[in-house]
Amino acid sequence: MADLSNKKRMALPMQEMPLHPGEERVKNFEEVPIGYSDEMAKQEALRCIQCTKPGCIPGCPVGIDIPAFIQLIEDGDFGGAVKKIRETNFLPAICGRVCPQDKQCQLDCVVGKKNKPVEIGSLERFVSDYERDNGGPVLPDIDPDTGKKVAIIGTGPAGLTAAYELRKKGHAVTCFEAFHRPGGVLVYGIPRFRLPLDIIDADVAFLEEMGVEFVYNMIIGKVLTLDDLLKKEGFDALFIGTGAGLPKMLGIPGENANGVYSANEYLTRIYLMNADKFPTYTTPLVQGNKVAVVGAGNTAMDVMRTAKRLGADVTCYYRRAREQAPARTEELHHAEDEFINWKFLSNPVEIMYDENNKVTAIKCEKMRLGEPDSSGRQKPVGTGETFIDEIDTLIFSLGCNVNPIIPSTDKKVTTNKWGIVMVDEKNYMTNKPGVFAGGDAVTGGSTVILAMGQAKVAAENMNKYLKGEIKWGEANVPDNPNWPGIVWDKPKPKKAATQK
Ligand SMILES: Cc1cc2nc3c(=O)[nH]c(=O)nc-3n(C[C@H](O)[C@H](O)[C@H](O)COP(=O)(O)OP(=O)(O)OC[C@H]3O[C@@H](n4cnc5c(N)ncnc54)[C@H](O)[C@@H]3O)c2cc1C
Ligand code: SF4
């Protein structure tokens, strides 16, 4: 460890992640951050004061030993650092790129009280890149075959994590995926300029090397039911990781016009079906010149930045003010750097279209901020004044509900009134014997790392179930339709995080 006082460490400047400039990056789908050099990573690692009660670890839903991996970076042992992360997180390259560290591990970083918090995400990204450039990850030890078969439904981060954990325990694991390729939202939601495809593919190849099998184009609930899997196909336990991919719309006139998309459909067409390369690929897409995006969350930023890269003039319509936009600050900045237009305090009330049913304009009511609502945010209130903007494409980005196919075809898997799959909050068992669930299916939509954290707990309990250590009858599944789904509260450190 470098001989440097905590005071000096805390005063060191943060190493800013180098980015491709806005005017260049809107012309391509290359990843926006360039990455740290070895020297930058070591410099950033020097800023960590190795707290005795670190604020960062409770902020990580999979409990990575953050100070330990940062210490290894400071010591120049980059391989050791990534191995340390892999003890609890098998997707470091993905998490280093997409985790909302500002709301999780970096939120309570002690250095952040006086200076900018340690860039934990950038350091995680750095060591995962180092690993890829230096032979890739080493296969974990796999327990001897147990003779038990497990089916994972859905191959988003929840399904992939459950597959990894259960395969390590010696079970035979098969993943069923509705689409023709794995990854879930990692592939068809998060854009390539934030998460390149080869990173996801490498993680799936790693699982295949461990012996996990993948079956694509298989919609469970339609082609095979849960009972088929349990009774005919001989699976001993199932994990539902089917996510939340049912888009919400506003319910205003004109939503069925051509050229109106949900964010999910728009992104899926481009990133899963290559619709931007139509007719080379078979899925078409209206490539708009004037694109309106409704909403200001992280998904809206992804949609706008994607449309911009396809050459459109893009405007964000949001009924509240900029300060209330739910997107991460970094995402807003990235979108601002990429020349997005903003119409805050603008609430869409109608979509206009021509005789060919093609969208032509958006009508909005101007809003003002009123009294705070139950969330504490000032409520947007209509002013009665409206305006009309000409557009040729409109994309709603208003969030999603849980995929309904499985619960609608198997009534034993109970859901709350919003369609969220109900599980025992401790072990993630559903109401159906042998069936567990995790990820967006049980939260209604959250983050990659939370989906992974839940899948880990579910897999641990599935393993116990398969070994006969816990029984289905012991599950405490809620029966209240207002049950909110699993909510992650970042645990508060018992005492304030402290320095060494
Ligand atoms: C555009 C967008 C951007 C996002 N950006 C971020 C980000 O930057 N950081 C972050 O942490 N989170 C982000 N999120 C949220 C994050 O991606 C999700 O919380 C996470 O992917 C949930 O993982 P999951 O495995 O539960 O579900 P999903 O990733 O949704 O995967 C579910 C999988 O199940 C499959 N499936 C569904 N039904 C069936 C069925 N009946 N049979 C077989 N397969 C089925 C689906 O095809 C899919 O592959 C973003 C979400 C979106 C939409
Ligand atoms: S909370 Fe402490 S140990 Fe964790 S990253 Fe910040 S300085 Fe390092």
C-alpha cells in the first residue's frame, strides 16, 4: 500500500472517465466511455481510504468486497482484483458498465463526503477489461453431479445468474428463452453504445463452457407449460426470470397510428432484430426525421440517443421539470451532450395522424409545478394552454409491467394486482411447488444488479430445496393483492462509515 495519509488520499482528484466527444459519438454505436489506462486506475484506487466500516459494501446488492478489490488495483494486481469481484459477482464487465453506482455503492462512499466518491464502477469496468484482454475468466469449481435437473425461464441477468449459481452446485441446468438469443434487456434494451454485444456473448459462452444448456425460441407458458417442464420433461425445480417487458402507454387518442412505438418495441427492433439495417434484415422500422420521446427516465435517454444515432432530430417531452427527471444525472448529461432537444413541463394529450394513419404531430398541454405529491415531488398541473409540434415518429417511454404469459397460463403462480409474481420474500419460492422467481418479475422493474442479487438468493434456496433441506410448504407467499413486490432498501450502515 502506498505510503499516503488518508487526508492526502481524500484530497486526490477523481479520475474522470474519458469519453468520445458528443459530436463524434452520435455518428456511430461505439461504446461512449473509452476506459481507464493502468495508470488512471491505480491513481483512482489511491483515493480509497480502506475504511474499517465501508459505506460502499452495504450499497452493493451482491456484497462485493469493494475495498479489497480496490486495494489489489492499487497494488497493481489487476487479475487478483477481478478474481475478488468474481467471488460474488460473475458479470463484472456488465455491472461495471450499467450499474447505477451513484445510487448504490458510491452513494455512501466516505470519500464522497469531502470530495467526489471513489469511481467504483469505472474500476470494476477496468479490471473486467483487463481480464478479457488477458485470457478471460477461469472456470469456477463445479460440485459433482447431483442428478437433479433445473429449468431457468428467461435469460436476462436474473436467469443467467441463477443458471451460474445452480450449475456450480452440480445440478444440470437448461435455460429456456423466448427470443432467438440470450441476454434479455441487456441485449434488446440497453444500447450497444453503453453495453457492447461481445461482452454479453462472452458471459453466455462462459456459462456454456460450465455445461449450462440454452434452448431458444421457446415461450414457456405457450409452447411448454410449467407442468410440462415439471411432469413431462423431468425438471426438479424451475426459476422464473421472465422480466418486465409489457410496455405502459398513456391512453391518449392516436396511440395506434403508424410510427408510434413503445420504448421496448423500438429498442428491440433495433438491437435484437437489426431493424435499422432493413431490408438486409427482415424487421422494418420507421426511421423518423423528427422523433418525439415521451418520458425522461433512463430508458427514454437510451431511446433518444439511439434515434439520434439513426440521424433523427430528437425531442424529449416530459410533464415535470428537468430537476424531477428520473434518469440518472450522468445519463441526462450524456443525452444533453448529444444534442437532444428538451420540452419539460409538456404533457402529451393527443397524437395526430394523416389519412394513411401515419403520425404527423403531437399535441401537448403546457404544465406548471404545483403542490408536492405523496412522493414529495411537486405535482405537474395543467395550464390549459396547448401547443402542437410536427413529428413523424413518437416513442413512449413510460415504464413496463411484468410479462404476463406464465401467470396467465398457470394459476398456481399467483400475482399481485399489477401482475408481479408473488414470492416468499426470504427464499423467493412461489405458490407452486418447486417453482421460484426473481428479477424484474418480482420487483416490477428495477436494475441488473438487483435482479442478480435476487437470483443468487433464489438459487441458494433452490439448491436447499433440491437437497430436501427446505420444503415448499414452508414458503410464506403473500396473498395480499396490494403486496408491492420485492423492494430493495439500501441497508443503512449501523454506524456511520469510518476511516481506518
Ligand atoms: C432500455 C432499458 C435500459 C436499462 N438500463 C439499465 C441500466 O443501465 N442499469 C441497470 O441496472 N438496469 C437497467 N435497466 C433495467 C434492467 O435491464 C432490468 O432490471 C434487468 O434486465 C432485469 O433482469 P431480468 O433478468 O429480471 O429480466 P429481463 O432482462 O427482462 O429478461 C427476461 C428474459 O425472459 C425472457 N422471457 C420472457 N417471457 C418468457 C417466457 N414466457 N418464456 C421464455 N422466456 C421468456 C425475455 O425474452 C428475456 O430475455 C434497463 C431497462 C431498460 C428497459
Ligand atoms: S466507502 Fe471507504 S472503502 Fe468503500 S470505496 Fe469509499 S473509501 Fe473505499
